[in-house]
Amino acid sequence: DLKALAMQLRNASYNPRTQKEVVVLRMMRPAMLIALIHPCGAVMLPGAKEPADKLRVLARKVARMVQKCGHPDAKFEGFRINNFRGVAKLGFPVRLEELAKKWGRHCMYDPEVSSTLHFYLAEPRATLTVS
């Protein structure tokens, strides 16, 4: 029950009227972090700027908090990093139209819809957004 969980956790909020029914848990220590607890039991840590080993420890801490709130069967398993974001300043302008012409099989670029080019890599499997 998400409502009961939000009432027992400190710095947690639950609003069932929002589009996503989740408990938003704001952690202050050891790092500023937001954890989203879903009804199915999944926990997401969006926008975290911590290394992978520290994220693992923080996710274990969230699981322990849920256990202490009356859910002793809650387990920490299946930890994985789904998304990773990196930003690079190239120092020169990127000509998106020429890049899309040259690498057309690997790109998606429509200047009428958006000013970004999506470049798809096969190995390592990744999507680069160039703007």
C-alpha cells in the first residue's frame, strides 16, 4: 500500500492524482537523491549523479527503509543501470544536415520536428543525441 508507506517514511510524498502512482522519497544523506517507489515494488533513482557502486548502496538503503516500514519480505535484487547520460562540449559547430547525409543509415534527423539528431550505435549499443 503506497499511501501507508508514504505515511511511515520520512521525506516521502504520495499523490494518487498524478499520472504516475509512485511514492517520491527524497533522501538527503549520504547524497541528495530522489527515489521513486512503484506499486509493483520497483525502485527508480532518476537523475542520480553518483558512481554505480554508490548507487547500489543507496538502492539497498531504500530497500531497507521499506523493510522497516512493515514490509519484511521486501528484497534488494535485480539491480541494474538502465540509463546513462553524458555531456560533451566539442568546441566547434556540428553541421547536423551533413552528418545526417553522410551517416544516413545510423541517424534520424528531421529539422522540421526537432533541432536534434539521434545517432544510433550498434556496438556498444547506444543512442547519441546531438544538438
